[in-house]
Amino acid sequence: MDWYPLKLTAHVRTYAFGERLIPDRLGKAGLPEGTVAETWEISDYRDTTGTITTGALAGRTLHEVVAAHPTELVGAGWQGPHFPLLEKFLDASHMLPVHLHADDETAWRVYGELNGKTEAWHILWAAPGATILAGVKPGLARDDLFRAFKEQDYDRVMPRYPIKAGDTVYVPSGVIHAFGPDTLIFEVQQTSDLTQSVMPTDMYGGRLDETTWNARISATLDELRATYLPRPHPGLARRDGANCYVVGAADAHFALERWTLTEPHMEPAHARRCMTLSNVGEPVQLAYAGGTETLGRAESCILPAAIGEVRVTPGGESSLIACYIPDLTHDRFRWVLLRWHILAERLSDVPVTSARSSPRFGTEPVDQPHYGWVSEYIPKTFHPSQQAPTEPTASCTSASNLPSATSPCAGAIPPCGPVSARRPTCPRTIRTISSSSPTEDRQGRERAPH
């Protein structure tokens, strides 16, 4: 068939932490009245799978199309029961629950699912003073954490960091976290919804009984990863003419980029991978071999692997978030990471040491340096929050390269980092990372956000 950009219906969640930032500030149309905490823009997770709304495949679910056309949609050589990425807009008008997501091993062993949930957040808007809580401070025992969570004194045991529009935060599975209030983000993640929370309430604000609350804190501590401290960072960026491309996160599961376009962008054919685009600015035109498609404000789409070359033409200044699964072994991408090996040795954080006292924690101290941009799969890589003193940089902060004052994400693009960062454009290895399983919750866990 002739492939084209696939737009999907969005799944809406009405958790207590949300309000109306997604329709009112981001400008997403067609949403219901009342609380809109999350819109799942690209999803193939169980009953949240999106339905295609345009073109020859209209009316079919993403799950159906993945099953029928895995090579053409996701990429050559790909195998898996689900589309491998889940992406959402998330409104944290109020503070999110303090929670974590299972890692791959726990997902399989405890819940019967093939993968856990590593994620990254890109901050679209944050009020002055907005912060995140992420990870746990070193030197704490399990009992210290349990007491703090029961007293709801999260700052006693978790680092807090300021955030601003344009930051990205990479959060591996098992790392406890929260953010809000007054924050709007885009999130990319593995296709999963496994969550453990330490809060005394459920996702809709209902109070838990003491026994259930204690059990959930214990289950969270069983799955806790205490040796990684996420931090917000502006990303690595480059300019190509008048356009600016910022790489915010990259690991074996996904890559996230923020594009600011004032002139056309040509995305080459990628037979071995698809790409998703989420528009957080002015409408753009997508031209491909079979025609054209408009991607409006706060709309998302999938560019199938078989679509071929796509020309993205902005309407004035446009801002997009592009996600894909990178080939971390490809020479160009590996060169970008490995060239910072020595610099990371010199500039990285002091390794975090944490002694853990449960079977999940283990009893031996675990040391892991924090590099903040790529996962532990690629150790000793550049921490982009730390500017290389000898590298030339390019500025993407001129008035022509920032969202307009009327944009819901005005000022969201940070200054560019080292110009040596280059966006991968060649074929990559696609991995099987997701699964559907009817296995029910085994520890009183509820399905929860991001």
C-alpha cells in the first residue's frame, strides 16, 4: 500500500493532578470538558491503542496495523506485539504522585510483561519556581525511606531540581520521581503502564486505608533503583541553516529531539525505523510521495518506515518533537557519544553510593556515575548540562529561532550545545521491547501516570 502519516485518536486520562493546560495552554482541540491530565498521543498499550483517523487505514487500530504490517510501519527486522513507543502530553497543574515504574526484569518476573518503563520528559511549559523530585539521596536505608514516605517528607530523601521550558529529564525504570505543580510536559516511554506509588491516595484523590498504603510503599521500595539521579538538562543541539535541532534524550529504547523550524526540513527515508512527530507550535505541512498532510497544533502522527522521504514545511516558525528508536551502534551516533568519553570522566558527577537492605536493594553498595543523557547501556558519555569549554557552540536563541510570544511554549528552546552533536539519519537496529499481557496486578498496584 501507499504509506502516509498516520494520525490517531488520543486516549484521555482524568487524574487528580491535571486541570486544563493541554487544551488551554498547548492548544489541543477536540478534548472533553473537565480535567484532562494526560492525552496519550501515540499508544498501543492494551485498550488505550489509538484508532487511525485519516487515509486508507482510517478506522483501524494501531495495534491491528502493527500486527499486519510490522516491517512497513515500525521497520525492517522489527518484531513485537505492540508499537514500541508510547507518547503523551501531561498536565501537572498539581503535584504528581511520588512513584516509579518497574524495570524490564521486574516487569517479566512480577507482572508477566516483557518490558518495564523507562521514560523521558521534555518540559513544554513550567511556571517560575517549578521543580522535579527524582531519585533518592545517598546513604539512606530502606527504613529511612519508608518513614519519610509515611510522613510525606519527600524532600528529606529525594533531590529536588528546578526546571524550565526546554529542559529534558531522562528517567530510567526503577527511579522514583514526581514533578509539578504548574508544569506541562511531553513524555516518551516504553510501551508500559506498570507503576508503584508511595502516596496515601489513589490517582483520583481517593484516600487509601493504612494497610494498602503501607503495602504500596513496601512494593515501591522492592522495585526502587537507588543508584541513578536524573537531572534536567538543555540537551545537545546543532543548527542546520535557520533550523535548530536539540537532542534531549537517547538510549536503547528511544531518542527524543526538539526541532525548531523556520525553513523546510527534509527527513530522509528510513527503511529500518519509523518516526513520530508531535507538533507543539504552528502547523506544518508534511509532503511525501503520495501527497501532503497538515499537522496542526498539538497534533501527533507516525511516519511509517515505508513512507520514504518526507519534507516538513513550517508555517512561519514551527516547533516539533521527533521520537524514534536510535541505532546506538551506528558509527555516526556512536561517534557523538564516545567523543565525550574523556570529558565525561573529568566532568561527571561523583558516583552515587547507596547501601540497600532488601532483596531488591541488595546488601552491597552499588556505585554508578550519573551522566544524565543516555542510559546505562552507554556508560561514560557526555553530561549535556555541563558545557565543554573547548568545543565551539552554535546559538539557537535569536528571535527568529524561538517560538513566538503567542506560542504556548514560548521560550522553550534552550541555547544550543556543542555543534559536534549530529542527529542520526541512517538505518538502525529495531528491538522488541513491548508486550501485552492479561496478567493482573499482583501487589494491589493501580495503573498510573507517566
